[in-house]
Amino acid sequence: MAVPKKRRSKTKGKVRLSNWKKKGEKAATKAYNAAKTFFAKEKVAASLKNDENGVNSSNFTNEEKN
């Protein structure tokens, strides 16, 4: 025979919801920091690649750009 489940108290529900939200915030922060690191490394790699090819903008004078 089916037996009704016990109700979860308001405090337990709020605690579970709070923990769930904190878990999401932690994951979002981790992803954001990983993306910042990735793009920072990509930016450095691109500048190094340009330096190797002699495309560094500091090498040009105003006359050469025109």
C-alpha cells in the first residue's frame, strides 16, 4: 500500500537550496577564472608569434605605416 512521504521542513529546504546555489556559484567562478587564464595565455602566445614574424607594431615608424 502507498504511504505518503514525510514533508521536508522549511529550514531543511532552505539549507538545501542555499547549498545548491553555492555549488553553482563555485562552478561559475571556476569556469570564469579558467576562461580568463586561457585568454591571457592566448594573448601572450599571439604577441610572441607576431614578434617572431617581425610584425611587432613598435618596429614601424609613421612613414612606414602610410
